[in-house]
Amino acid sequence: SHSASGPMSGPGAGASSESGGAGGPTKSMPKPIAGVKSFWASSVGLSELYFPTEELYSLLRPLGIKDSARLHDVFNLVTLPFIVAACAAYSADRMAWAPFIATAYAYFATDLLWVVVNPACVKSPSVIIGHHLLTMVYILLPIFHPELRTYVAPALSVELNTFFLILRRLYHVPPVSVCFYVTWIGIRLVLYPY
């Protein structure tokens, strides 16, 4: 939290002067996401993350996207099917290793960057960042150990369960819940131990 003399307090908080001269034009900075403090702020000297949230969400509100978490969920609902399709294609020998791993890596790198830049989009940003970094390392291991390639697609198939987890968060209806539990049990309790 900021003290009374902190960088975001006072009547001029949120505004910066472009010219620096008296009477020169000033430009207001975008408002910070409400209550969001950057968990890495201390290392880079920032106290808040700024995004043009009001303008962005006023454009997206008709689509049901009203905050950063919802926007991130929609991003995942659009992109995760590509990861699942790539897993299926690679497992069926219909996709070469390079495009398969590039698809997976592009998703994790994009989502990692999203969470680093806007940690408010998830409940536990440090957990997601750690998970994505580890995943990005382990999916590169088969470059040096090609015999491990057969395990990557089954491991990444868990993203099907992630898809239903997010869909269930947005649309908590019985068919989605059934798909969530079937994929959770099938992938995490049957496929993984196998």
C-alpha cells in the first residue's frame, strides 16, 4: 500500500507533464487496474502497472468481457483448442515435432508474458509464472533427448482439462461440469499414471 507521501497520492497523482514547463500541455496516464500491485515491482522500481483499462473494456463489454481476468479466460478458450489439436495431430503422426512444439511454446510464452505484464488476470500469478517456466523447459528437453518426444503430447493433453476448467468458471452448467470431471479423472488419474 502507498503511504500519504507515496508516488500515487496527492492531487496530481496519475498525471505527468510532457513538456515540463509551466503551463505546458499535460497528459494523464491511464488509471491503474484497481488494487493491483505488481508482485515484481520492488525489483524494477514500479509501484503500479498501467493499462488503458477503461477504454479497452468499454470496447469489449458488449462481448461480456468486463475485466482482465475475463479477457484472459477468453484468450485461453480461443487458444487452448489449438494446443489440444496439436497434441492429437502429433500423437496420430499427422504433425511433425517442430510445428507441434512451436505451437505449444508459442502458447506458453504468450500466456507467460500476459501474466507477467498483467498479474491481475489470474488469482496466483507467481504460481502460473512458475508453472509456465517449468513447462517451457520440460517441452524443450526432447530436443536433446528425442526418446522423450512421445511423452510431451500426453503431458500437454491436460490442457483439454484446463479448457473445461475455464469454461466451467464462465458457464457453470451441468454439461460443462461433466466434461471437466471426465477429463480431470481421465487425464490426471488414468492417463498420467499409465
